[in-house]
Amino acid sequence: MVYFDNAATSYPKPKIVYDTIMEVMIDYGANPGRSGHKKALKASRGIFDTRTQISKLFNIKNPMDVIFTFNCTESLNMAIKGALKPGDHVITTSMEHNSVLRPITFLGKLGITNTIVQGDSKGRINPKHIEESIRPETKMIVTTHISNLTGNIMDIETIGKIAKKHGIIYLVDGAQSAGVYDIDVEKMNIDLLAFPGHKGLLGPQGTGGLYIRDGIELAEIFQGGTGSISHSLDQPDVVPDKFESGTPNAPGIIGLGAGIKYIFEEGIENIRNKEESLTKHFIEEASKIDGIKLYGCLEPGYHAPVVALNIGDADSSEVSYILDEEYDIAVRPGLHCAPLAHKTIGTFEQGVVRFSFGYENTHEEIEFAIKALREIAKEV
């Protein structure tokens, strides 16, 4: 199979990730932080090593400010629901994933107001419009770094400066950027960074994380066993324990650490350059096919390895089905859990066919996909 669904989950992972997960499962798959025996301690050290790797990647000063979750959606819920209280106002954009929009909509029922800044017809967000939406009660700004629909790259550094200038918490959804694009929480004034482990960070599903800047007060949304301060019925107030109740996914987290080490070995710039080269190749060739419409800004430097397209008026799910059944090409059709983004670019009724490229893809695969699209375009 030619796999072009890396925006959902990167595949395949580096071999070291699979090997590391199996090693943990077989050799020391005990409960970290709950027991004092050798296997439990080794698992704990492995988890801390992953915290350290993440901190190095995102320029986080204290590894203990990294909270492990089971996915980016959980991280976003923890950040949004943990920071906002009735009477607060939050600003977000029309290009967000439902992992941002649904928690904010839910909080609207509890007296937390919101402003959704609209993107233009190409899905671009002007940071000036975000600043113009600030009110005295604005507590948080939430934006994605890269649109999971169009691949547009947002100017999070400028938005971070705006948030800092006004004393507002800035939460970034790094679902499509972590591991491929540079993220510096200090330089970009990011207070909260949510990220998945299973996409650009090359870890397994069931892993993710949340960076919480020191001094940002979040209420925990879960309580339970942490392996610490066990004599008290109150949740510990120290990080990361405050936000990490229950047995952690040690094999997954340590496997995630192996994926991040692979990124350092290969070089994040090399990974990004290859993926952008594949994207440029695909956009240039697809744009030559009669009947194909491409969405997003499509400009080098402003467009990540995610490309949305349609073929005439053909249903996006039908095109995806043909690609899968007749060409063995994996893509994702539909609304991509981003309904407002589709309304923004005018594809809510039709959806789009999304191609998303990864480090393991090749230019030969791009050529094969272009051939398939050319043939399908002649038939639909």
C-alpha cells in the first residue's frame, strides 16, 4: 500500500520504535512510579527520559512541566477546561479541529464565552483579527499550528507575542507540526502546548502530551492514584503528578521517546525538507490535471505536507474509495473533524480528499498517485 494518511497517524514507524515497545513489554513492563523494584524503576527512568527528549525538542526548561496523556485531544481538553472558568472569554479560529471547538462549545453552556476568528477563502488567519477580538475578560487564545485540512502554517510566533502583550494564556495545538516543524515554547511565547505522540513524533497511538508553563494554573480534570502522597485523599498539587492519575502507558511513552531520538538522529530539518519536497512535487503535478481543485495557500514555506483536493463535483469519499480499492493508495476523505474549516474554504458539502505525506514516502509514490488521479479525473 502507498500510505498518504500521515496527518491521521504516521506509518510506518521507525523500526527502533517497534523494537523499544516490545523490549519494554517483555523485559520490564511493570508499573512505573508505583513500586520500588528494579523493573518498575527501569520503567520510571524510561518515562523520565522521554520527558527529557520532549523538553529538548520544544525548548522546555523543566521536563517535569511535560504531562503525558493518551492523545492530543485529551491534552487540549485538560488545557481548555483546566484554565477557563465561568465569566472568562476565549478566542479561537475557524480553522480548528473539533478537539478544540467541541470543548469550547461545551464550556459555552457553563458561562464561558468565545470568539471564533474567521479565516479567508484559503483558510488563512490574520493575527491582527485575533488581537482585535480581545476583551477585558479574555483569558485564553487557542490556535492550531498547522491546519489538518489545508496544511496552512499559522504564524504562532506573532500570535504568541500578542498573547504575551495582553497577558493572555496562549494554547497551541501541535497535532500536525510536532516533530516536523520547529516549536520553541520560549521564543514563541507558548504557555500551553498540546501534542500527539503518534503523528510527527513517530510514537505509537495512545500517547500524547501537554506542556504547562510554570506559573500557569490549571485545575485537574481527573483525580486518582498517582503513586505519590498516597496518605491524602486530595489530589497532589505538584506536577506532573497532579495531571497524571492512573497507570501510565509505559511501553507507549518509552516507545515515543525512541521516536523522538530518531528525529534527533535524522535531523528535524532534514525530515521537514524531505516532506516539503514531496508536497511541492505533488502540488505542482496535481495542479496540471484538468478537473482537480486544490485548497489552501499552497505557497512554499507556508504550506505543510497536507494537501486537500477535489475532482470536479465527485464525492470525496467515492474518490478515496477508488484510490484505495483500485490503486491501493490510502488517503482520508470527508470533513476531517474540522467542520468550520470546511465551511471557511467552501467544501462543507463535498468534503475533500486529503493527502498527507511522511518521511517514509518517496517521489516515486507521488508519481504513482498523480497517475492515479489523472486516470480518475478522466472517468468521474
